[in-house]
Amino acid sequence: MRVQCETSLRIADEYNVRKYTKQRLELLELEMKSLFENDKVKQKGLSDFM
């Protein structure tokens, strides 16, 4: 799945797709990453939000 996301983003860049479509692809990639990473292990400090 990760390969398809990278390929889709590359093709979107090459063919100058609409900004909305590219943003949706980027959001999809972030959602995919969040599925496979354990968010509980990552601890954030207050400085991460500034």
C-alpha cells in the first residue's frame, strides 16, 4: 500500500493534478502511516506543539 501512495503522489506531481486531489493523496498517506505506527510509544513534549 505504501508503494501505491508514493507512486500516486509522484504521478500527481508529474501531471499537475488539482491541488485538492494532491492534498487528499497526502492525507491518505498520513492516515496510512498512522495505521502502521504505534502512536502510544511516541511521547511528545510541550515544545513539540510550539
